[in-house]
Amino acid sequence: MSQVAWGLVTGLLLLPWSATGAPQSPSAVSTFTLDQAARGRTSYGEHCASCHGVNLEGDSGPALVGEAFASSWSQATRTVDDLFYIIRTAMPRPKVGSLQVPEYLDILAFVLSRNGVAASGRPLTADAEVLTSIRLAPAKTDGSEAAVSKRPFIPGERSRPGGKGPSAAELREAATGTDWLYHTGNFRGTRYSPLGQIDKGNVARMQVACLYQLGSTENFLTGPIVHAGVMYVTTARLTAAIDAATCREKWRHRWEPQDIEVWTNNRGVAIQDGYVVRGTADGYLFALDSADGELLWARQVARPAAGETITMPPLVYEDLVIIGPAGSENNVQGWIGAFSLADGSPVWRFNTVPRAGEPGFDTWKNDPDLPVGGGAIWTPLSLDTERRELYVPVTNPSPDFPAHLRPGKNLYTNSLVALDLRTGRLNWYAQLVPNDDKDWDLTQVSPIIDGKVQGKNRKLIVASGKDGIVRLLDRDTHEVLHQTKIGTRLNEDEPITREGTTYCPGVLGGVQWNGPAWHPDTNLLYVPTVDWCWTAILDEEVRHVPGELYLGGAIEGSAQSQGFLTAIDAATGGIRWQYRSVEPMVGAVTATGGGLLFAAETAGDLLAFDATTGEELYRFNTGGSMTAGLVTYAVKGRQFVAAASGKGSFWLGGRGAPTIVVFALPPET
């Protein structure tokens, strides 16, 4: 499952309405009792506050108060019964659906009480007819909160950036440079830097050079970008530029949401020619000037009301920005698109869930009245600049678990999709998990490498995902040459049932949002993975509420989880060495010319290994969870290593405030 924002979304104001449309007095209908709301406060604190905030203000999960939620839930297509369905089938994490109905009702009563709904003296019940009769009304702002005011396009005060570089030519050559110019290091996604000032012989002397705290409590999943001594990092709303050697802030920009924020995760920016480009939780794509952080343009490209949100790092090449929305679990109709770097205007779009008349539409053999979708994008792309071929990791179908309701292969979900960069035309695809019923997203389509496999020199690409399988494909023949399974395997081929199916890896297993690194000297792939079993239970009722979670089942993670860092021989698929971590490993890994592999543990430790043998050479605890980026670069001839530390996804780590920790060897004395 890609970006699940469990629980409610932002705040609400509920008013009971009569059949004639006139508001009724609280005594005329059942709302809730004061005792229910009091019990709900206690249950909320135990099960919900860690994500949504003690005062419902939002934290790693969205706020439960505010105009955006009221605006969303006042739509005619949604009812209070739908709201209750979402509450009881989508929370609390990670034991979704684990509470009893009375406790869910208590929590709903507490949320209503905090949003101005008066107690009626009658208990809130799960009666669908009663809940459906309650209508949601838009909240009235008192001026203390900015109103949500959607503007499809927002022009900046200037139309072109004053900042410079990197050029498209520099981006093409990023793999041989001293900067970190793309989310995965370079367009081929190798996560390898030729820098070797820090090596196996001196890495033990590495120390903290500086720290940068973003001053927020948001999720921190950023992949830092570094160019010409400046680092760019993000949270869901913040974008900051800092001196990459001293951590001194140069500028920061705060995005003010224009629409509903769906999932408050962001994995970073892309840069070119003075543009700093990123997406937002409310579906906007925008560009800043690298010189001072001033807004150049913002354009809404995704539809939050339909469950679309942007969490992935974009790819910028020449005059195009490539990006797509997350939200498979919200039943989005997935796509990947190209937009103009100059103003964000659309150039082309490829539908990852084909529309009627498009190739692949006939692989969805569901009842025409059943809503189906998915195929979202939330992790990095890769690009062969010589072929001008773009590689896209497409995620799971929706509804997630009842695959029997959507027979067929369900193209192009869980597929490596290769597109023509300039036109978006499909060149080829490889579906790696057909008709998925376990939420096994394909998350990575990198690195792109060349090498000898099975006695032949080949053009290769690595694909991996939440099923915990690392596959090597031939980019010419499109065949899978070998595949390596990592971690516990259980009930891989068993369907999800009403009785419940425990399977491994579970919905948060395998390779998550940070993918493999590759070292050209060792020809090894280094893969961080999650080893975590889950149980899924099909719902009696599969209900689609537009824009909300559409799982078709309840899920619960096992009490035990662990992580692996595995070195795989790219030529054979054999495991050369493996490191076990006591917690899931989702932080980035980076290989270097110094013979090192840097890695990050969810528990908060930065690690350095001998890339050949796997011997641990360095360990430093950053004080916060590490589930985000880890990069290396040079400024004025000095090599640095930078790691993102702080609260990650609310699934996989919640310690620490967003902080960039920069390391280097001690200055010579």
C-alpha cells in the first residue's frame, strides 16, 4: 500500500437536517451523548492522537478540524454513514478495524463534539438510515483560519528564474559529477557517487559537520538534492535551500494549500536551469526560483476530491516536468504526465489504468457498475537519456484485496512501463504482479545498468517492490533474467478471504520508497527491505466513497518486524552478503568510489559498510527515525554525507523533528 493516510482527513461541522432540508434542533434527532464524547476523547487519545494530534490539529496524519474537511464532506455524494464506514474500516493503524463498533461510535462522537455539534441526550448509533439522514454543512470560518480557495493556476511575480543551472547536459552527466542532482543520484538511478575522499580506511573518523532543523513536526521523507553547494529539501508544505557545507539557511518557501490535502508526504524536488519543482498534497505542481525561493508558477494537476495527491519527486528533463499522483488506495484512475517547465501546462498524459477504447482496458473484467482503479505513482522514475525512454513504477489496483471482483490482469498496475519521453507513447511494459490482491506495489524501476548476464552483454534494468522480489530485466527483450526473493515468504499465492489470510511480505513489506544502489566496482545491488507479515480480511461490504480509502478489507500488522540490507550479485541474482536490522529498513542507501555503502536504519543510525564484504565500519545515531534520503557530494573539494533524520511515515517510524545531519571527515589541522 503506497501512501495510506489512515483515519479521518481534516475537520467538520455536522448539522442534522429534516427531510425538508431545514436544520433540526439537537433534541429532535439522535446525535450523541456527553458520556459517548467523553469516552471518545479517551479512545481518540489512545488510538488516533499520535497521527492526528492531541487537539485534532493534524500531525503525521491530517487534521480533524478545519474548513477543508467540512468542504469535502458537505458534498452531496457523501453521507455521515460513509464517514462512519471510513472510520471503522480505515483506522486505527496498524490494526485497522480492530476496535468494536461502540468504540468507533465514541470516537466519532468526540470528533463531532470538537466541531460544534451539540449532544442530543440520545446515543449515536450505527443505524445507516439515521446516519444517512444527517447532512454535512460547510464550516464557517471565523477569520482565524484562511479559507480554502482553489485557484487552478497561480502566476508568480516573475516568469523566469534568476537562479542558474544545472543544465540538461549537466543532468545527463550527473553520474560522473560531484553533486547529487536527482532523487536517486542520476537519471539511471544508480545511487552511486564516484567520490572517494571518505573511504574504508578513514570513515571511522567521520563526524557531524552541521545540522539543519526545519522547525516543523511534519513527516520527513525528503530526498535531498545538491547543486553548486546548495541543498534543497522538503516537507509536505515547506521547501528550503541551505548551504550544503554549513547548513545555513538561504531561503524557505511555505506552500499554503489551495484545496484538500490528501496525504501529507513529500519526497523532494527536481531542479534544472534555476527552476526548483515539486508537487503538493493538494494536487499542485509548482516551481520556485533557485536564487531566492520566489514562486514562479503553480498549477493544479491532480484532483484531491477524487483522492489524488502528489508525493513523488518529479523528474525534470529539458523542457518537461514528469509527475503523477499517488492514491491507488483511494481508487484514483492512475496516470503519469508531462508538463511544461515554463508554466506547468500539460504536454502529454499516459493512463496507467486504461480508459475505454485504450489498449489494456479489456484486462479489467469487472462488473461495469463496480468502481475500479488504482495504478498510482509515488516513487522515483528513471530515464535512459540516449533512448529517451522513461521508466515508470506503477502501483496496485483498487479495490485492494477483493481481486475476484476485478478479474483479469488489471493492466498496467504493478508494471514497469516504458514510455517515449517526448510523446508519452507506450514502448513496452512488464507486468510483474498481475491481478494483485495483496497490495504489492511495484515501487522501483532502477538502477539502469549495462552488464553481462547469462553469457551475453545486455542493457539492463532492475525492478523491485513490496512483494520483496528484486528482478533484473533486459531492456531490449523485456524478459526477466533473474529474480531474488528477500525475507520471509508465506501464503504468496493464497487469496485473501473473509476468514483472513496472513501473508508475507505484508502490505508494508519488501522494497518501499527508497530503492537499490549499485556499485560499478563490485557489480552488487544493495537493497533495503522490510520483513513484516500482515493479515488481511475481506469486508462483507465493499463500499466506494469517492476520494476515500477503498481497500475492501481490514488489515493488521504482526507484532514482529525487521529489516534487511542485502547485497545481490547483479550478474547472477545470488546474495553476496546480508545485514539484519531490528526494525524495517526503508531509508536510502548510497554507494561511493571510496568502496563504501552508506545506509540508514529506522531506529536512527547512519551506517557505513565495506561495499564488498558487508563489514560494518561506522555507526552514528542521529536521534530521529531515518526513513528518507541519504546522499553524498563535494563542496570546494571536501566530501560530505547528508542524511535526513526525523519522523517518517506514520507506519515506519515516528521519532524526531525533521533534521538534515551533514557528516564529513575532520578538517585538516
